[in-house]
Amino acid sequence: MSDWRQVFISEGLFGVLDHGDISTETADFSNGLVAPMDRGAFILTGINTGYVRVETRVLDAHPDVEAEADDWEEVVEVSVHAPAGDLKVESLDLGPDTVSVQSLSPSGPDWYRLRVHSRGREILRDKASMEPVEDYLLVVWQAPTAVATILRSSEYIERRLQTYLPHSE
């Protein structure tokens, strides 16, 4: 099942949150695109404020890596915990998406893999845009926890990684 919507962004983030809970202090921003927390995750956008387009797909099993990667600038996969079993796309200012009723955790409380595809994060970096210039595809399936994997990187991710990784002297 696939579902597109516009999501309002504030402070360069939106969430895939479990029952609306945000564990900011546990966020791991180290891959430059998606920051898993002890429940749910943040998605890091290029714009600071405004709207982005988000498509979600819930699958029964691990997808083919190459099937969709060609159309995307960045692709990162992380494990996301949903102890309440209520993963939803959420604007950090406006709350959960009320247009879509699609649950991103159809098997209830468990671990899921979240593959985030992005394009357009460089277009209006750190600016505001009420017209979406960025696209995100979020693919979710039930799976045991595993390390984060950067499947496709960009210069934008590389610059963000330099912000979060320690510099060697």
C-alpha cells in the first residue's frame, strides 16, 4: 500500500513517531538523514520551515535495494522501535498526519526497518518554502534490529556527517 501527503516541517525535521512520543535525548543523527530514537525516528530535511512531499509504503518483507534507488539522491535504512505499535508520520508542530490512516507498524509493538529515500534537500537548504521542493519515500517492514546502512549518499549527507562526527587532528 502506498500513500502520498504533504507534511509541515519546522526546525528542519519531521517524525515517524510511535504514539506521538519523542525521545529527543536518544536521537542518533550520525547518518545525516534519519535519526532513530529509542522509539520512532526523526527525518532531517533540507528546508527549515514549510512543506515537503512524503510517500509511505508498508511492506511484508525486505524490499529490493535496487528497485527504487535510481530516482533518489539519498537512501538510508535504520531500525525503528515501536513499543506502542503506533508508528505514524508526524509534523513536530502540527502533530500526526490526519489525512492518512495508514499505520506504519501494522504488526503492532515490535522492531521495524525504515528505509528513507530523499531528493531535493539542497534546493532551498535552511530556507522556508510553503510549496514542496523536497520528496521523501518512507518504506517500512517488520524486521529485527540491525545497524544503520547508508545505501546512497550525497554531498549533503557528507556535509551533515562532518557536523556530527568527531574530527581527527
